[in-house]
Amino acid sequence: MLSLEEAQARITGAISPVEPIRIDLTEAAGGIVREAVSAPLNLPRFDNSAMDGYAVRSADLKAACGDNPVSLEVVGETAAGQASTGPLGEGQCARVFTGSPIPEGADAVVMQEDVVVASQDESSRSRILVSEPVAAWEFVRLVGEDVKAGDLLVTSGKRLSPGRMGLLSAMGIEKVSVARPVKVGLVATGSELREPGEPLQSSQIYESHRYSLAGFLRQLGATPVVYPIVHDDFEAIRQRLELAFAENDVVLTSGGVSVGAFDWVKGAFQALGGEVDFWKVAIKPGKPFVWGKLNGGFLFGLPGNPVSAFVTFLLLVRPGILSLQGVDSLELPSHPGKLTEPVSNPGARRHFMRVRVDKTGNISLAGGQGSHHLGALAEANGLLDVAPGSTLNANETVSVLRWEWS
Ligand code: AMP
Ligand code: MG
């Protein structure tokens, strides 16, 4: 049986990223950048005021104090968006607002709250009184202090997060190259399964994977295509797989990959010419798991049990979908925390237990650990990797794998 790492390496090693598309930045939020973007501009673009106040020459205010305030002549006013007033001479200042360019000669801003506006003098210009010195460059946002023209803004493989979207727009970038949306067909197999809204006969259950995985896929930036439930019938499964492979880059099936008499997925896939690369991974839950290739598309055959399908999605499908998009980091984020209870795995496979991490980092089991315990899964926000034949003690510090919606 393959180790998890071997299985992951075989999946990600076989997948090359889909071709990029060049689209308007406004359409690209959440997409995976496929061509690095460098800064065409400095940020800030010019020295500008961080406050509403007065641009001054700090040297003029060296001796300012409460008993001896310095009087400055206000020679101009610049609102944000206006060109700055002319150079300031000795004893002069200019009214500025947040974002206004700093006039030439000025090297600091005094907040408007810290000045007294004196009456107009004989030349009908306003004057202000300042009773404290100001450090050079106080309240001035310097050109290029955040980002310098030519700096790398985002590299290939990074997701266009809200912060990156803001940065690229601030740079006036109109178009970006991102991975095209990856289409993923979701095929649930099982004669016992019913669609939501349908009445249940005894021994029937509602299907529960397609919509949970569709949400996950959307969050990863892929486009899920949900197909109707297929019964445990070789020909029906073969036909559905044929259609799903024609319409998608990836097909995710659930159920029917074990060794039961009705487990047709692997055989139907092979009948279409699909190549099964492996179908067992040494993890719990999720031992039966099929991975294979067909005409440039990929099959992930997930186990039918809801928890097994969810866990194998996180550990094996997620890195595959991210590789297809060209994402540069495939691992689930791992966070340390403290166990509130002992946890043991007497079995022979690594057990990815469903846990709940609270705000302070305390980790407890999310509930029953059976591969059918969907109630516990819904409460979980992490996976704890427990080695075969091992026990972890209460209060031990351990690492938990988290996911996007945890
Ligand atoms: P299988 O892998 O097809 O043998 O299914 C294993 C278990 O998971 C059985 O109890 C199935 O009824 C259940 N199961 C399979 N597929 C689904 C599904 N899509 N939704 C809910 N339960 C399922
Ligand atoms: Mg089944």
C-alpha cells in the first residue's frame, strides 16, 4: 500500500498546470496568478501628507515652545488630487490634507489640532502659531516607502487575495494572467442514494458528498459540475464517466471503489481506457481511493463513507486541484495546539482524526471517529495525524492540519 506522501507525489507529479488566461483584474479575484507582476510605480507615488494640517520646514520650528510659539505664514493650500503649491521659503507653511502632495522645501507636517490659527496679517495671509518642534519627515509618507517601482508584486502560483487585488489596482494594473477555471465533475454512485427532496424508502439515504465537495472546489477556485446520482450498475457508471470526462478536467466519483460486489467504478473507468495508477493509500479513513488518468483528464475515486470522502479530498484531491491551477504551495496549513484529552491509534495505518481547535489553541476530538460520523465531521476544523500504534497524551503539544473553511 502506498504511503500518503508517495500517493501525493504521484498525483502532483503527473499533473501539469492548465493554460493561463489573460483577464481584467476586476474579474480575477481569487484566481491563481500565472505570470509574475512587477510594480510599474512607486507606492506612495509622491511624498504626501499623512494628516490634515500644515506642511512646514522642520528647521523653522526648532525653538518652538509654549512660551515662545513660532509664527508661520500660510502661503498656500493643496487638497488631495491637486498639484502642490510652490516651494516654501523660510517661515512659510502650506495647508495640506491627508494624501496631499508635500510642497517642495517642506519636510514635515504639523497636525491641524496642534496649531493655533492666528488672525490674518496685513498682507491678508493667514498665520499659524506652533508651540512644539517637529521631527524631520514627521507625518510625511515618503515616495516608494511601501513599494518601489520594479519590485515584484506577486509571483506565479499565488492566489489573488483581497490584499493583492488592492495592491495591483493601486498600481493601475488592468489585466493579469491567471489559471483558467478548472472544471471538476462530481459523480456520486450508490443505489441507496437519493437526491434532496426525494422521498426515502426504507434502506435509502440522502446523498451527501457532491454538495460539500462542490463548496470546497469553488473555494479552491475550481468550477464544480454536479451530475445526478448513478446507481450501482456497470454500464450506467461507464456512461456517466464517459460524459463527465468529456466535459471536465477532473472527475471525482464517490463510492463503489472498494472490493464489494457492487463496486464498479474502477472497472468502468478501465473499460473506457482509463489507467489506474493506484487504488490504496495507507491512511484511515480512506483506504480505498482510486487515482488514474484518461485522455488527459484525471479520476479521483473517493470512498463512499462521508468522512473518508472528505478526508481523502483534503489530503489527496486538494493538492491535485491546486497543482492543476499552478498553485505554488500545496500543503494544508499546520498549526500547533494543546491536546485536551489522550488520543490513541491502535491500528496499523495513520489515522487522521477529526478535531476541533478552539480560539486558545486547545484541541479536542470533534466527536465520534467512525468514517460514517458526519455529525462530528461538521463540527471539526482540523485533522490530527496520529501515527499507527501510538498514543498522544493530554496536554501534549501537537500540530493540526487546517483547511480553508475551518
Ligand atoms: P461504498 O464505498 O460505495 O461501499 O459506500 C460506503 C458507505 O458510504 C455506504 O454506507 C454508503 O451508503 C455510503 N455512501 C456512499 N456514497 C455516499 C454518498 N454519496 N452520500 C452518502 N453516503 C454515501
Ligand atoms: Mg456503494
